[in-house]
Amino acid sequence: MKKVLSFLLVVFLLFGTSLFSQPYKGTTIKVLVWDDALTIAVDSMIKDFENKTGIKVILERLPSGSMLEKTALSVSMNKTDYDLVAVDEPFIPQFGNLFIPYSDWPEGKVFEKIDLETDLISGVAEGSYWNGEYRGLPINGNVYVWMTRKDIVNNYKYKEEFHKQYGYELDIPKTFDQLLDISKFLSSKGIYGFAPFTKNAEGATCEAIFMFEAYGTNVLEKNGDSYKVVLDKEKAIQAMNMYKELCKYAPPGWQDMGHSERIAYFNQGKVFSMFQWPAMIPDHEDFEKSVAAGKIHYSAPPAGPAKKAAIRGTWMLGIPKASKNQAAAAEFAYWWSSYEAGKDLVKAGMTPARRDLLLAPEFVSEKPYFLGIFESMNYSVSRPRFEHYAEISDVIKVNWLAGVTGRLTPEVAIDNIIKGVNEVLVRYGY
């Protein structure tokens, strides 16, 4: 009899405790996220979350370019098809008011609620801030990171020649002026100093804002319930002219250069310095793909006359106000952002927002660019915060590219940006 009781006790400890510790048993949530290596990894780990909470998760992954339209069609103030939605930072003003402010999220029953201001690295939380509230939980530390070939700056012969020509030491460029000097110098060595982003895509808007901010100006300012175009024409023209100068030392075809072209040139060892998004950096550190692997220094971008500026592009998890499963949705977000889950997700390619993950020695030794992310986030800036951001972005992108590639003069291009953004504001009653 004692043996039977002992056996039953073991069974209870193994299975019974698990059942009683599932506070949401019988609950199903639907989650909408972008599709990449990170969310595939999240999907593969969901069973663990379900076992610990009793929550059944239906995870829908879409290409990031389809997320805006899907969210607009699926989430409103009174109705939602999803209990948790991932939102790209520039579109938080468009959807922010449809989500429960993070301060109103319930405490977790299984996983701990994240403190946005102490648990996350500096700059990340600001990506989810809109109209006086954090609108959700930022889930990644996505920001411009500057990559520089350290083997080039450490080349003794180059150092000697450069110092003779320019009067200062060849090193990681701290300013755009230094980057331009180094680019000119390396052009005689068969090395391109810089690789721009000039595809007709969102990345071109990012480049424009990155340069404007470094030169001490931005496009749009919110004053109470109104908006004002604040782009300083003189500073914006200076920013564009510097970008044009750097492009003189870019690879052939720079006038239509996207991520794939930039990655290829850098991996072939032909480019000295450029920005990169964290999710793409592992490709540069793959010794089978890149001759630059192991030879890259990661930092914040060079400074303009005003400051250093790194474009931020975090994703936020938001709980629609219309969701009927808000507590369960919050629990899933807490699990995703937990240290325990994060350790596995980092190995799958996540750029963590948590300080204790990004700066963990075990990860920094494997992923030295984590320190570059940490540094860059201290200088992070956002794209214009506006409910109809996509229209603002189109105006900036089209005219920035026209000015940079010479289809318009910088003066006309900047005038067009100011005029076009004002027209968008008027269209929406501002």
C-alpha cells in the first residue's frame, strides 16, 4: 500500500502540480507579429509557455510590410481580431490610442511584469511612448549601429600615410568630417569609404532623419494637439550635401543601393564604414560569407555638427482595448520579454531590449555588436511622430533621394520636403 501511495505522490508532483499552476487553463489568445527568424524562434518555444500558463497561443506571422494594413483592418476601439499585436515604432502614433497603456497592464501571475525604465536599456522605452503614455511593451533593441573595419584603421602603413596627409591619427571616425577624410584617403587603396541606403524604401527616410538630426534639425514638432514643420532649411541642406560628398566614395550603383547590395560590398571587404540594423549584422560576422568577419568595430554613428544620432526602430507588443483576454495577452508578452525566454531567443537572433541580456558577458563575447547597440541607443532618435506617418515618410523619401542623387538640387529638395509635409498636415486639419 505504501508503494502505491508513494507512486501516486510522484505522479501528482510530476503532473498534478503542473495542472494546478496553470492559472489561465482553457484560455486562447491570438497574437499578430512580423515574420522573421526571431518570431519563428518565439513560435517554436510557445509550447513551453502554454505548459506553464494553460494559455493556448495562436501566433500569426506576417511579412513586416503587411503588418500596417493588417493591423488597420483588424483592430479598432470596439473590435479586435487579436489579443496582442506587434507594432513597428513609426506607426505607434497611428494605433497607440487603440491599446491599453502599459501602466494599466495587470501584473503577471506566472511571469513578472517588466519595468520599462529600469529593466530595459536606455532609449528603448521611448519608442512606445505616445501622448503621455507608454502604449505597450517594447520587445527588441533595434537601432542604427555603425560598423567600421578595425583592421583598416589598425594598418600601420595606412596610419603613417594618413597622418602625413591629414595631420591626425587614422581611427574609428568620430565625425562625418573625419569619415569624409578617411573615405578620400582610402579611395586610392581600392576601398570605398561609405555605403549609403538609396533604395526607394523606408530606409531612405531613415537616412534623411539620421542626417538631419546630426546637423541639429528635425522635420516635425508636436505642440499640444497641433503640429508644426520645423525643418531648418540651411541645416538640412548642409546635411544633404555631406551625404552627397560621402556618396562620391561609395561603390558603383550607389544611386540605387539597398540592404542586399550594401551587405555584399561590405562582406567582400570593399567598404570601410556604414550603418547596419542589428538583425543583419550576423551576416557580416559569418566567416563563410564575409571576409570582414572578426574585423569589425561596432559603435554609435559619427557625429554631425550638432550631435550623434542613431535611428531607432523598435517593435512594441500592444494589447487592444477591445481584447477580452487582456491578462492572458500580458502574460504572453511578459514571457517573451523574460530573462529566461530571452536567453534562448538571443541565440535565435533576437536583439534584446533587456539590459541584463544585452550586456551579459556570455552574449557580448559571442556578439560584440551588442555593445554597439547599447552605445547607439544612448543617441537614439525617432522618425517623425504623426498619426499618418506613412504619408510624411513618402514626402521625405522621394525628395531626399532626388536631392542626393542629383535629380533635384538640395535647395529644391528641402523646399519640397517642407512644402510636402505642410500639405500633409493641412490635409488632416492641422
